[in-house]
Amino acid sequence: MNKNLHEILACPICKGELLFDSATQELICQFDRVAYPVLDDIPVMLESRARRLSVEEAY
């Protein structure tokens, strides 16, 4: 994922910081415990496409 793009992205729910997980190709919001997919280097920042993180996954 492009580093410059990652720096300006924010969680659409809380407007907080997102962490990029290169293993799963997801942007993770720890506060809301959701993960947004990154498909072909394009982040899908739709709340409806976000995956809820389990307690174990929420660092």
C-alpha cells in the first residue's frame, strides 16, 4: 500500500488512525475494532465492507 496514501487516511467511523496489516491486506482501527480491506492497493473505506475484529485480533 502506498505510504503517502496511508498517512492521510482515517477511520470513517471515528476519524482515528489506521494501522496497515500487510499479512491480511487490511487497514485496522483499534478503537472501533474493525478492519477495512485493501484490494489491489485500493483501500475500501466503507463501513458496510468493514470486518469486525475479534477480541484476540484487536491488539
